[in-house]
Amino acid sequence: MQKRETAHRMTKTQKKLWIGLIIMALISPLGIVVPELFNSGDAWGEWGTETLHKLLGYIPEGLRKYADFWKAPVPDYILGGEESSMTIKVISYITSGLVGILAVTLVIYLISKVVIKNGK
């Protein structure tokens, strides 16, 4: 009987986790919508080297050195490019969040299967 109660509690916890993750993915576009509404420029912390130079007056040496090291497969999370409509940008952010959640879930699932298999 206690085993069933524990399994039920885990199910409730997992549902809450999934609901929280989905809510975070759905509100992720606030980072681009709010700055757009207030005409305040880039979302906080998503600055390129040019914006940092304007804000700080210089570009930190480590950032300057590695700024072009990694190119994202979908720059700025936007599937249609910078000139896309806000609707496309919002859909792109939500899609990016959901894909990220699924990718991390898959990696954790695969790692747990390997650990469980090697632990027996």
C-alpha cells in the first residue's frame, strides 16, 4: 500500500514539474516582448559585443577573444530572421524552450538508463 502512495506522490510531483517547465517555456518570449513594448532595445543580458561596447565603453578581453567562437544554429532563437514579425519571434522562443526541455529530458533519460543498467 505504501509503495502505491509513493508512486502516486511522485506522479503528482512530476506533473507539477512538467506544468512548471511548460509555463516557463510559454512565458519565455517576455524577454523580447517587454523590451519591444517599452522600446528599450535588447533583452537584458542578451547583448552583442557592439551593445556591450556602448554600455561599458569597452569589450572585456575574454569576450572579445571568444565572441565568434560559437555560432548558434538558430541565431537569437528566431526561425524567420531579425525582420520577422513579433508573432514569429514569440512562436520561435516558445518552440526553442520546448525543444530545449525535450532535449534535456532525453539526455537525462538516456543517462539514467545507462546508470541503472550498469548499476545492476
